[in-house]
Amino acid sequence: MVIYHERFDLQGANITGISTEVLVEDQFAFLKELLGTVKNVGVIYDPSKTKNIVSKACLVAKKFELNLIKTEITFNKEVTSALKKIINEIDALWIIPDSTVITRGSLGVILETALKRHLPTFCTSSAIVREGAMTSISPDYTDIGLQAARIAQRLLNSPKVISLGVKQSDKLKLSLNIQTANRIGIDISSIQSRPNVVLYP
């Protein structure tokens, strides 16, 4: 299990594993399910860190009839001004795992600003939902362990199988911050009763 495995071009007959990234398609599909009327989605990013994610997201967004409004930064101190630049143009804010954008200080500013504007925030980290983001879709690490065990068992039992490549997680976990959703005015009743949902009060 390697985080951001794409950076390392992990290829070879003896390499297999499970990605800890959530496909952009899955993220946007969940967003549309939860917020059917959402159209303009904002994202702040550092091109040196997450350009590939955002470039792919621009293509995927069209499939879901979403307009991705992106703004670039180079330094963390630019987060506040970048957020002000797009805040009036967007219906939701997508928080991606970009270390230039997300720090302990800037995360608080992002979440507080979004909440004041009644702006839904979504990401791939349940820890950020715990801090106040509205929702996330993320890997279920317990299930990833079980999935990895099944892959290992198959390789051990089938010597002719050389490699299975990098797999996506079979199971994803949804996290919802009830207080944030209520303050924004988003109805999450259709989602919160699902078995794979973690609720934060």
C-alpha cells in the first residue's frame, strides 16, 4: 500500500497492491448524488504538487456536468486570497490533498470561510470532516487490508499468476459532519443511514 503510487511509476512483474487514492469519478459521483443541483466546484491547488489530479478532474467534471473553477497558489500564505477569488463563483469547494494548501492554520480558514458562506466542502479525508468539512469519501483501510490478503493468497495459490497490478479499493467509506450539514442547510437523511457511513456530530 503506497500513497500516491503514480509518482513512482510502479510497474513490473513483481509489483501489485491497492491504491489508497479515491478515483475522481467516485468523488464527483458522490457529490452529485448528495448535491444534485451543484454546478460550479472550486479547488485551490499548487501545480507543483497536484497538477495531475486537477488536470484529470477537469476532464472528469464534464461527464458530471460540473464546471471546475480552479485557482493556483505557490505558497501557503496565498490560500486566503485564492479562496476570496473564487468564493462567489462556486456552489461547493473541493479540498484535495495538497500540502501547500492544507496546513493546520489554513484548513481552519478554509472551513470557517466556507461555513459562513453556507458552502458545502468535500474531500477524501475523514480527519478533515472531523475538523468541520461537510463530507468525504475515502478508503476503508480495514477492507484494504482484507483485500490485500486476498491478493496475497491468490498469488501464493497460483504460481503462474505473475502480477495483478495496482488495484482500486473494493470498498469506500463516507464521512459526514452532521453539524456542518445542518448549518449549511443540506439534507443528508438519504445518506446517513447507509452502513458504510461515519457520522461526526
